[in-house]
Amino acid sequence: MDLNNIQDQLNTEFAKSDTRIVFWFDDKGEYEDEISELQLYNAKLHILDGTNWFYSKWLLNESDTENKYLVYAPFPKPSDAEKKIVKNSLSLLKNAFDGKGEREQMRNYRCRETAETIKT
């Protein structure tokens, strides 16, 4: 499918009032070089790179809860086992930062996140 058709479909989806986040897992990374050319009229682009899971969670759920996002991942969708590891890691991280200054701590922590924290 060409990028213009994808762009049209995404803009149609984001025009819906109940759509805030669309995840796109590009198994082979076919559109990785072109993704920044998308013209999304009502959404921002956020690219997963395999190491920014914590930051992405913070961005979408804490920092910017108003805007719509296309979350593009130039790799296959994680398996159920990998998703469970990520979810558990994110929960542990959230629990560690409960209390005063949580958002500031999350911002500081995202600078130190590594891919090893989510790999099996």
C-alpha cells in the first residue's frame, strides 16, 4: 500500500472523536524512511525505537493526554510474553515513583532507561 493511502486512512481514523492513539507495527520497517513525511491533520507522530517504552508510556498517559498520536514501530508487534514483561516493568516503575514529584522523577528516569529492562 502506498503512503498516500495509508495517510488517508489514518486521517479518517483520527477524525473520529473516540480515536486518540493508533499503534502501527510495521513488521519489516518498510515505511521507516518515509514515516516522517506523513501529513497527519489531527495527530502527532511518536516513533517507538525499542528502547523508549517508559518514555512513551509517560508521554501518552501523563505528559500529553489531550493530543492524538500515531505510535509507529518499525518492528513486529511484541509477543504476549514480551507485552507482559513491558507491562510488569511499567507497573513496577510507576509504583516506585508514587508520591510527591512523580512526574519529575519519571522525566529523570526516562533519560536512564535501557532496552535491557524489557528484554527477556
